[in-house]
Amino acid sequence: MTSKTLIVINPNSSQTVTDGIKHALDPLRKFGTPIRCLTLAEGPPGIENQRQADLTIAPMLELAAAQTDAAGYVIACFGDPGLHALRDQTVLPVAGIQEAAVMTALTLGQRFGVIAILPASIPRHLRAFGAMGVLDRLAGDRALGLGVADLADPNKSLAAMIATGKRLRDEDGANVLIMGCAGMAQYRATLEQEIGLPVVEPCQAATAMVLGQIALQLSHKGNPDA
């Protein structure tokens, strides 16, 4: 057990989203490193375009710097705002949930599909996937037409997510799915059961990666010959 804490930052101001992330990460707490989920009060209620994402970077960096017990960081927005800036700011492990989700999906299937929130999100995703060099593994990126706030209501969102996932599977040929927003965290198990494909929840993927990096760093410090 370490006294240092993995800091997961939700760059929007929705506590409901943060609570969903916190619940999704419960299975990972058994590895011993404490996990603290924070809400960026200065953020918008939901991050739905590039401008909103970019405006969260400066206050998010300040919030991260204020966490004096940090062992690592996760940026919990599917767009990874400030990912490289935070990596410049700290020597600690930092993961963005979009990058981590794609990297995880590539280990689970040949072609990944993304369930996005709004059509305007898709160009941002494609820019990121292009920068990662993984467009040839992308089966499709389909939008629900719902905002971040709508995701908290299963009556509005769950059926649409299942239908979109099935289209990615049947029409686009995806054999692994990525949930394209941190606000979808509560629905991963249901989606996986209904669609019959592996479903990557990005906050879980990023947190698992950083926990592994923290554990390896601690092992190295404890064993000079490691």
C-alpha cells in the first residue's frame, strides 16, 4: 500500500459525471493505490467541442499541481485536453482516457468502433486517431446525437448506445467498441452484454495503465537492482 494517490481529473463541472467515473473505477481500487476523482469547477457542464476542451487546460493544470500527494494523473475527458501540457508539467505518469482507450482496444480486436456523443465530436476523434497512426484500425465512429448531460439519463441514452454499438458491429465491422465519453461509464457492462463485443470504458483503461506504471516505479525504487 502506498500513501500516494492516483488523481483522476474530470475537466467538466458535472459532479454526476465524476460520480460515474468514481464508481467505474471501484474494481481497480483493490490494487492498493488510492484513487481520488476530482471535478474541475471551472469547466463547462459538458465538453462537447474543441473550444470548450481547450479552455479547461489552464485550470486543469493548476488543479493537478495542487495535489501534493499525487502518484500519477488521469485526464478523464475523451479528447485528452491538456494531456501533453500535463506531461510537461510533471515527471509522474499521466494518461488521457482517449489515448489509453484506443491502445487498450488494439489489444482486444482488430478493428475498433467508437460510440461518440455528438456529430461534432467525430472530427476531433479523427484528428487524434490520425496523430496516433491508427486510422487503418478504425472501423467507424458514430454519434448518439446526445449531449454529456443526457448520458446521465438511461431512458435517453442506453437504447441509443446499444443501437449505435450494434451498427458499429454489423455495418462497420467493429470487433471491439470504445465508449467515447467519460459520462458513459455506468453503462459498460450492459453494453458488453447486449452487443456481445468487448467494450472499453476509457477511464478504466487509463487508470489501469497508470496504476501499472505507479506499481513499476515503486518496485524499482524499492529494489535498486530492478
